[in-house]
Amino acid sequence: MEHPRNPFILGHRIERPYFCDREEEEKRLASAVINGRNVVLLSPRRMGKTSLINVTVRNSPIIQEKYQTFFLDILQSNTLSEFTYLLGRTVFSTLAERSRKSLKGFLAALKSLKGTFGFDPLSGTPTFNIQLGDIQHPEYTLDEIFTYLEQNDRPVMLIIDEFQQITKYPEKNTEAILRSYMQRLSNATFIFAGSEFSILQEMFVSSKRPFYNSSELMHLGAISEEVYIAFATGLFEQRGRQLEEAGIRRAYELFEGNTFYLQRTMNGAFADTPEGKICDEEVVMRSVRSMLAANEVIYREMLSKISISQKSLLIAVAKEKRVTSPTSGNFIKRHSLASASSVQSALRNLIKGGIITKDIDGYTLTDSLFRIFINHLYSAPEL
Ligand SMILES: Nc1ncnc2c1ncn2[C@@H]1O[C@H](COP(=O)(O)OP(=O)(O)OP(=O)(O)O)[C@@H](O)[C@H]1O
Ligand SMILES: [Mg+2]
């Protein structure tokens, strides 16, 4: 790998030594899927799910040699047709990298879409020029895709990122449909990933739901503070710079160990530390402030779009950082909120909009930088 200018890399394909920790998680994930156990990988936003899956798949010789992996991200999808479209496109582009023969086999299997494929006039290779609207009967097309996967010469590993999205499709039976296809595939293992804890938990743990008991739940927490500090300090030292502990500890606390924000903060702090110099707390905080400045317009816009009762609740949650019972009399009184019922409905909307997240430890702002921004504006600044 090329020696990067800044060792705090932001992206999905980070190789060690620039990838921090997660060795245990990597082992556990690889072992589960190699042994035929499906996994649901849960974590708050930007904690490192996608990166962990990528690292695991790339570093496991067994997965590389024995499996055919398909990586599907359905975050932007809103209907079963779109899901089908994305799955078809993913299978197509993955096969295109492998062999023309399997590509042709796949296209031949998609009978419901016959005639909608094109061929590159120069190379003669098939091109996936299907439009969303071409998928008139997603169930037929899905059936064809899964039938093809069933006959694949290697076992299939299907990774579906942001899986909670399927619960938002208008088709009521999406879960049941997908679950039945999944059960039909005898040669496939699934990794589902997502950040909407309560939705996914309910989907896989409630006995009334089709995915009940189908997969092992794996929780991805924050990288431990000491491990991340050692990682960052090491990277500074390798480049002839010194990192003082105080700054990075503060960043860890501010972002509650969120991997993306830590990496982004340290990327800025590194860029701001000349060789031979020390990166102290002020340099790290300058990096956090510059992230705040870069997001200010978006955050102001977000605040302008929500109702006054949502805003009051948001300010209250931001101030306390984490709240266990936001409808309690105490909390309502402390923050002069209107009533339990209005808090309840504001809370529902904020969760729906992805602004507040509920997890096992209570309610928090999904985006901790947004929390810092709000506290800066309305309460005691955290910086
Ligand atoms: N172990 C790690 N070491 C260094 N950087 C990491 C590590 N894990 C994740 N990152 C970085 O953190 C950021 C977030 O990671 P990633 O996108 O994998 O998280 P995610 O949980 O999938 O997020 P989302 O909720 O947005 O899907 C990325 O920029 C990635 O480069
Ligand atoms: Mg992700």
C-alpha cells in the first residue's frame, strides 16, 4: 500500500496499519459466516460496520477463495422494486468482474426482464441498462435472481447494508418475501447491517416477525479509548510528531468514541501539526471547531425545518447528552417542556427523522457534532 500523506484515512477501504483494532470482531464475524451462521451487525451511525465487513471479507482467505460475495447497500431504496433493482445491479457488477460466462448465465436467468439488456458495441460485453421502471413485477424478478444464486458454483455471501430500510417499503409483506427466499437458498450466508437499533432488534428478536431467530446479533461498540489513543499516538510518532493525550481524550469524550468523528478530528489535527512539533489539546479542538464550521449551514437548515416542540426537546436532550426517560415529569420540568404527550409526539418525529436515536442506554442525538452545535447555540458550549 502506498504511504498516505495523512495516516488518518477516511473511507471504506482502509488497510492495516491504518485500520484501528477490531481484531476480535473480525474473527467473530468471519467465524460466524464461514460456519453458516447469518449475522446482524448493529451499531450507532458511523461506528465502523461497513468498514469491518469490508476488512473481514478482504482479509479472510476462506471467504476470498470459497465464497462469492455480493455487497448490497439499500440505504436509498424506498420500494421492493428498488431493492430488486439494486440486488440485480449488484449481482451483475460483481459477476462482471469475475467472468463473462457467469454474466451471460445471469442475464439468461432474468426472464422477466428479457429484452431490456444492451451490449457494449465495442467489446460485446452485456451492459446493465435496466431502468427502475423496467421492474414491473419485483417478485418474479427476485425469484429469478435467487434461483440464479442458488445455482451459483460457489456458496454465496450476501451482505445487505442498512437492512432496516426494508421495513419502510410500502409493500407490507417485504420481510416475509425476503425471508422465504433466504430460506430457499441452501448455499448462502447473510450479513445484515444497520444502525437503527430498535427497528432491527425488533425484526430479529420478536417471535412474530419473519426474520425471528434467523441470525446472530452482533453489537459493534466504540473502539476502546485506550486502544484508540495508542493507535493515534503511534501514527503521530511514526511521522515524527508528538500527540498529547489530553486533546484526544477530550475528543473521545465529546464524540463518545464515534469512529468517524475521531478519525476526522485526528485527520485535521495531524494536518495541522508540522513534523517535529507537538499536537496539543488546542490543535485537536481547532480541528473539532473547523468541522463545526463546515457543518453550520446544514445544521441551521435542519433546525429551521423542525417544529418548536421538537426543537425544545432536541435542545433538552442535547444538553443532557443522554436521556433515559424523556417523558418523565422531572425531565419535562427541568427543561420547561410542554407536556408528556407533546414530548411523546415530538420524540416520535425526531426518531423517525433520524435526528434522535434510541438504543439500550436511552435517547441521544444521532449525530454528536450536531449535539455540540446545538449546545453551542442554546446552552453551555462544550468546546
Ligand atoms: N477500525 C477503524 N479504524 C480506522 N477508521 C475506521 C475504522 N472503522 C471505521 N473507520 C472510519 O470511520 C468511518 C465510519 O465507518 P463506516 O462507514 O464503516 O461506519 P458505519 O457504521 O458503516 O457507518 P454508517 O452508519 O454511516 O453506515 C469511516 O470513515 C471509516 O473510514
Ligand atoms: Mg455503513
